[in-house]
Amino acid sequence: MALSDITDGRMKMKEKILVTGAAGFIGFHVSKKLLDNNYNVVGLDNLNDYYSVELKNSRVEILNKYPDFKFQKIDLKDKHDLEKLFDMNSFQYVIHLGAQAGVRYSIENPDVYIESNIVGFLHILELSKSYKVKHLIYASSSSVYGGNTKIPFSVEDRVDNPVSLYAATKKSNELMAYSYSHLFRLPTTGVRFFTVYGPYGRPDMAYFKFTKNILEGKNIDVYNYGKMARDFTYIDDIVEGIFRLLKKPSDEEVPYNLFNIGCGNPVELMDFIKIIEDKLNKKAKINFMDMQPGDVVTTYADISKLRSYIDYNPETTFEKGIEVFLKWYKSFYL
């Protein structure tokens, strides 16, 4: 036992963190980062079949190799099970990444989004308040900016016109968090993610589907005839931002904060496709299509607030990040 682990003759207790959505893409990488930095992590997920359960289980298998990780299969809408979990653990921090994802899926299955993203988030807020959590970090989304035409998107911009139910639930989360910070002085921080990508990513994301179809010689659907751009953010940069925010809740009278967490460098859709083609050394078969309901033309994060707050500086270019993703994809699927 290292001397640094002993305080006054007793073993120093590791801080315990609840990560919801731990079997998800971002939740998996955040959990791994915490475990690699000597935290005790309880990972929660309902392992739903929105996309491959096999992929989710493969993430959990990696986390289960850590002695300080414990997985709990719980649905966010089940308050009784969540209460038992909080009662059995002394969580110093909560990183709430569990939610029903997907803009287009929210048009077809609205009930799931209300249960998970609204009711589930209310349960997390209530329990974080009751058990006096030091800091609750939760996932919001760039989708809250809706059809905003002013770019880059700033957290100071009004976001009152969501163009999908998914976006509406994320905006609701921000409002709910503010009310709990105001009423109960619960420290909360929302992070608006901008098109996160990387190894073990979500199969419903464009970069993942494009890679799969190009390799299999199938058509790729390109919406708005390719006239779109996305602020792609590599997973390691996202995780580093969350890790730095963990121990730094707002010290304002209302302990509430909200940040964009992106790259700040949008990539045009057709350039993005060409980069994947070049890395795979294979041309895409493109099926150009109209704009999809709930989608937006451009996302572009103003990250100046996060940069000044935690010295956030995303380091991974899309060319470098997609190369790492493609290497992982081939090793996992081929």
C-alpha cells in the first residue's frame, strides 16, 4: 500500500461517483477516465435496444475489469430502484449522461423521451438534492439551438425554438436544473455536447453509418444534398472537459452553470465524407436526399466560456480523430 493512500493510520477512502448511461458511448469513456484516476464508480444503464445491446455490453465488460467499478441495470424512470441505489451508496458526485438519444427517433417515439429525459432527470435531481451531492453534471445538447442562424452558437443565445422533441427535453433539463440550483442550492452544470465521435461510438451517428456502408459497398444517405456542417468533437476532448468540471461547481449565489462543449471548428458534410473515403481508400455511393424533419443545417460551438473556466482546449482534429475511430471500427467489426 502506498503511503499516499494512508491518512492518520487509516486508508484514504476513494470518492464515489454515479455515472448514469455508463453503457453508452460518452458514459463509458467518462467512467473509464474516472477509474483510471482512482475514483470509485457506480455505472447505471437500462441497456435498452435503441441500438446494439452487444456494443453496450462490450463497453460494460471493459469497465467490469476495474475492481472499483460496479454496474447496475436500472431504468431512470424507476424511482424506487434509484432511491435504493442512492441509499446504499454515498455518492459525492453524479454525472448524468443517461437519456434517450436521437433527434429523428423522438419524432416516432415521443413517450420514451418524456419518461427518460424528463421524468428520469427529475428523479436524479430529487435524489441528488436529498442526498446532498456535491456536484451534478448533466448532458444537454447542441440541438437546443434549433434553427438559430447566428453562429457560432453561444450559451448566451436564446434557445426558445427547439425543432425536435429531443431538443425540447434537453432545454427542459436546463430549466429544471436551474430551479433546483436556485431553490435548494444544488450545484449543477449542464454541458451542451456537439456531435461527439470516436471509438465505441453510437451506430446511429452519421460517421458510424457512413463507415459501415462505405466498407460494405452500400449507399449512404446524405441529407440536404450535402449542404450541412457539424462541429465534430472527439470523445477524449469531451471527457477531459467533464473531468475538469467535476471538482469545479459554480460558486455563484445560484450554483448553476452551463457550457458548450465542442471543437469550435465545423466540418462541411461533403469534406467529412471525403476524409472518410480517403482514410478507407474507398469511394462512397451517395444518395442525396431532402432535409430531414428535426435536423439543422449547421452546428458550431462558441467554447470561449468553457475555455476561460477550465482552460478547455480541444486538441483532436477531425482527420486525426476519425483515423482512430476507423482503426477501432475495423478491429471490432471486421
